[in-house]
Amino acid sequence: MQYATKSLDHLGIVAGVCKEIGLVESINSIVGVNSQQKVSTGDAVMAMVINALGFAGKPLYLYPEYMAGKPVKLLFKNGLESEDFNDDTIGRALDRIYENNPTNIFMNVSFEALRKMGVDRNYFHLDTTSISVHGNYKNSEGEGVPIEITRGHSKDGRSDLKQYMISLITVSNSSIPTWICALNGNTSDKTHFRDVVNKYSKILAECNEEPYFIMDSAMYTEKNVREMSENVVWISRAPESINLVRDLEIAIDVKEMEKCYQEGYYLKAFTKTYAGVEQKWVVVFSEKNYEKEIKTLEKNISKERTKVEKQLWHFGNEEYTCEEDAFKAIHKVEKKWTYHELDECKVIVRKMTGTRGRPKKNGNNIKHAYQIKATFQENKKAIEDKRKQKGKYVVATNALNLDKETIYREYKEQQGVERGFRFIKDPRFFTESTFLKKEQRIVSMVMVMGISLLVYSLAERKLRKALKDMNETVPNQIGKPIKKPTMRMVFDKFSNVVLLVINDEGRFSERVVNIKPVHRKILALMGTEYEKIYFLDKRCGM
């Protein structure tokens, strides 16, 4: 009797979600299927998603090696073999994805998945991030080059590397993506937000949906507010660089604000007009943030005090040709101070001959040099205004009918798109370091990144919803029962779950081993189809 094992781990859950949302069928319906293809484009994408969510860090050209250790026949429904997933198969699939508009493919897959999983869509969160790449990446020349890999504002702090950007839209209260696309490495959020919202809103209008778009303060410019308000409803943070925002934060007293549903937060709504658009502005105050920001303010005041002391000492040794130049120089420096101001300035005039020896009797060789001796003090009004601003920010919207708590809650849910970016950039995620040399394939790979995030997020939502509906819990890493586990934690629990293949003189049988009670519970919550993948519908796998 001979035995062989295949690592199943959590990949059965990944495959289960792919099958539940009809991933392969959705992609193939758009791209098409060639009768000579053994591995369809949909199958290849599902394989890439399994690779990505396996967190194995295997590049595409090691796919056969990676898949050889997996129960391919169990995960895929049409009898594919591990050797079918070679580098040529994956490369051709990426090319077909690009030829059929990756963003459009993703959007259709996402819409169908959300429909099947019963996910509501009306609040959409939009943001961008940068993906740094190593190597020269000399951009292809000619028409049809989809993105330019170049230097730009790096959100990772890697200004030394070239990059491309990713634009992502997620639905409210989750990191479930509905839109993803690759952009030039120097794309500006201010222009991109306006363009993508106008485009995406037209698509949603065809589905008779009235969406709300939530964005960060990069969206909030006069041009964007004026143009976007004509077509869509939006929610955005209003930047403090706008005087009207800054003045409102200073003027509003926390005692005038109302307690929010979230402990430690207070809200106050106002009607304001900016860029010719009437809006509802909600001032948000956080006690916790106030304490942190006040400590930072005190540090900044102290740092500036030290800096000003050094500057004035140096000024005391500088010489100017006239009194006016001396005053101009010191007031120019004073303008750069935030928390301090000049207190007293004295001009000291020195007589200089410019030559050695005794001055001439007629005084023709005597010149005057002017020096500044100054003292400074804290700018009490500026400091007090800064104190009043701390812990506050303004969220604006052109939806005057929304109440202040909904506006605040939906803006806070902007964290969902940020969680999506953290997932994509996870060091264990195989697309974290882009190794593809064709811009077209990078664009296609971004779509695969989005589908991987989609599958992961839907799995997490499905399990959490089942736990809530059944009033159940699962143990976390230290055994504490929780109702909102992350799928990363759940995936880790399935480590060492394997498919055992038994060869008894030519008679083959299979069983899943290392299944524990927690696995049975999770799979039961996920549904019967997930249990079948792990053979829990049979009396095996003990």
C-alpha cells in the first residue's frame, strides 16, 4: 500500500468561494473559450487567485512546482493536472485578459459576485495607492501602451523606485472591491478621482443605482467640487488648507457639539457654500485624537523655540548695509515661524573704515554696518487657534439630506479601501513585488490582485455573517472566542490539513486528514459545498 499527500490547507475555502460566485464562468463568458484550450482563461485566473491566497510567494514561472503539491483535481472541477498550469498558460491568460479590458472584466465579475452573495451597493469608497517596482522598466514606445511606469509621489516612501498606481473602489462597511485599475506612476489623485467617478457613476446609472462616492481630501478642490456635484453625490474630508474650514474648526466649541454614537466623538453640522455648491459640513471632534495632537503641538512649539533661538543668535552676528535691509531680513524669517513672534528689535550701528590704520580726518573712508539684536515670545493667539483646531476635522458632502451621523460613519468606512491596499501589499501576497516586464501583463495582474481581494473579502463576510446569524463564535490564536475573525486567522487554522491519496494495489482512495472540530465548525458555517470539498459529507477525514 502506498501513500501520497497533497497540501489542501485553506485552499478548499478559496476554491469554494470561486465556485460560489461563478468566477470561471464569468470570466470565460467575456473572454471566450477556445476548444483547443485545456486551461481556460477563467481556470488560469482561479489558479492565480489560489496562488495569491496561498501566500506562498511563488512567481508565475514556478507555477507547476507550486501546483504539484496541491490537490488540483479536487480544487478544479474539470479534471486539470498541475502540469497544465505552466508559465506559457499563465502568460497567455494574462494577455487575453488585457485584450478584453481587465477593468471591465473585474467589474462584471464583482457585480455578479455581489449579486450572488447578497451584498448591497450604494456607498462606494475610492482611493489610490502606489506599487513600487525594481529594475529599469523602460516603457514601451508607440500606441497602445496602457500605463507608464515612472517616478511619482510614492505613498510607500520609496521615491528612489519607479512605480505604477492602483485605483480601488470598495463597498461600504467592508473591503469588498467593485472596481480596480492600473494607472500611470505619476497620476494625480485630484484629477483621477474626478475622472473615475464620472465614468463609474454612468455605469451604475445604467443599473438604476444612485451611488454615494466617498473620497479623501485630495478630491476636495474647487474644480472637483463644482464639476462632480453636477453628476454625483459625494462625501469627502475638507482640507484645513481652506480658510473656511480652518475658521470653522477654530470657532466651534466642543461644548456646542453633540455626542456621537461612537464613544469619545462629538459632531456638529453646518450648511456651507464652497465652489458655488451648497453643502453640509460636519465638524468631528475626537477626544483621543485631541490628546495625541496636543502632545504633538507642545513638542512642535518646543522645537520651534530652539530653532528661533539659534536663528536670532546668528542674526546678531550678521551685518547689513542699511537699516531697512536688516529689518527686511529678520521679518522674512519671522514669517516662517508658526508659534512665535518678534518681541523687541534693536538696530546697532557700527562704524567701519574698511582699511587698516587710523581713520582719515575727513571721514571719507568710514562706512556703517547694521546689526539686529532681537528677542522673541510665543504667539499666544496662533497657539490658541491651533489648540482649538486639535482633535477636529470637517467632513463635507453635497447630499444635504444625509444626517450627520451617516456622513461621519460613511467617511470612517474609508478605512475599508485602505484595508484592501494593505492586503494587496502584504509581503506574503505574491503580487507584492511585480516581476512582469510587459505593461500589458502588469495591468492584467492588477485585475487578478483585485479578484484575490474580492474572494478573500467575500469569504470573510460570509463567515462573519454566519457567526452573527447563528450567534456563534470561533477561537482566535489564543483560544478566546470571537465573532469577527479575519480570514487570515481562519486560513492559518487550516494549516497542515492535507489530502491523503491511498494506492492499494491500483485501487485509489482519498481522504482529508488532520481535520479538527474547529475546522468542522467553520466549514459547516460556510455551507454544504465547502464541506464537500473537505469530504465532510462522507464518513472520512477523521
